[in-house]
Amino acid sequence: MDYRSHWGLFLHPFENTRDPAFFFSSRAHREALDRLLYLAEDGNMQFGLLSGEIGCGKTMTSTHFLQSLPVTRFATVSLEFSGFAYAHLLSELLARLEGRAPDPEEANTYALLVRFREVLRAQVVDTRRHLVVVLDEAQEIPREGLVQLKNLTNLTEATRNYVTIVLVGQPELRGHVKTLPQLDQRIGLRFHLNALLPDDLGPYLCHRMRVAGHPSGEVFEPGCMDVLYRETQGVPREVNRICKLALDRTYSLQRGVVSPDIVASIVRDLNRHAGLAAS
């Protein structure tokens, strides 16, 4: 019997991927999603900012957000890494909208802006839709590029805007934006996403196990949660890393549930090797 058969799974439950099926609606993550949906539905707020520590689920939340927008009313683009000069960022955005590979030689900002307006009119204005752009790792965008992003939101009618840009990034992004009043004043909505709370851990693990195919999701003994929270402080990426290894070790021992001692042994092993790497 292999690993997935042992647990009754058809997917691996703790991979750090952006599959929106695994989105877990903790209170914080649900609020972040609701605010982003409000931003898109309003259509006239120009910019949103979603910040959070590394591994807290910003990318998963923004991916689920885009998947929740009906294609009849919204065109969407997501750039998983946006730390480019403005011209290259604009070139990448155009390539996504036009369904082609980006051209690294495209660098004429004026020509790119003209083409962006043409594409926007054909795909958004004429179809009565709204364009939502998510720029992940936005703390990496050069300062000048952040300022110039406002140019993309300038195609408007008297009562309607056509572009909403969501900046997603680590906490320093908030500081970067604060130093740029010409952008900061256009941020219509902000939210800082925190890690999972202790009471979220059990439901979070059950949710991921059920999405992966387990009938109940109840695989981790309750005592595992204390060990996990002490080590991870509720950061989903760290929780996933430990739980993936704990499932694998439990399978190798041919046990039916993951016990606190197995989780603790995984934590000790990870910390020991982290210490060796640092020495």
C-alpha cells in the first residue's frame, strides 16, 4: 500500500501550492478575501494592498479571490513575481492579456502604454467588464515602478474606472507605499493578514485532509496542535512543512493517526538540521 492509499487520498494535502481548493477560511483569511471582493465589486477604488508575513497565505488568498470573480464581469491577471522595472512589468501584463509569451526586448514605455489602452478598450471597456490585476511580491517593485503604476488606472469615464490593482507583499510593502504619497493616496483598501490562531489549527488540518480526499480529515491527534503552534506560531507554510513530514513518518510506521510524539520528533529533526546548517 502506498502513501496516498494508506491515508485514503487522491491529492497530497500539505504541498505549498496555490491551489484555491485548499483555501482555508479562518477569520483573518475570510476577512481578507471579503475585503478584496468588495474592492473588485466597487470598481472605483483603484488600488488595494494586502500585506502579511512570509508564509501566511497571501498568495493563496489572492488566488482564491481571482478565482471567485465571474469572467462575465471581470478580466483578471496575476503576476506571481512583480519585481521588474516598470516597462518590463507593463510588457508582462500585456503579454498575459494578449495570451502570448512576453518579449524581454519590449522597453518603450510610451508604446506599451498606448497598446495597453488599446487592449484594455477591446477586452474590458467594450465588453463592459473590469480588469483586476494582482501583483504578488510587490515589495520587490522598484520605487519608480510603484509610482508609475498609477498610470494604469487613469483610463476612466465620468462615473466608472476600469482597472483595479492589488499589491500583495511582505510587511515592508506598507512602508514603501507610505513614502510615495502619489500612490499612497490612491490605495482604497488595506489589509494585513496574520497567521492562523491556535484554535484554527485543528480545523485547518482537517480541511486540507478532506480536500485531499480523506473522508473525515481527522488524522492528527488533538495534542499535535500544541506542538505545531509552539513551533510555527500558526504560519501556514511552516505548518504544512511539518505536517507533510509527519504524515510520511506515520505512514512509514504503519500507524493510522499522527500522534504528538511524531510531530515533536519531526520538529526536533528539522531544528537539529537547521542548527547544523547554521554552524
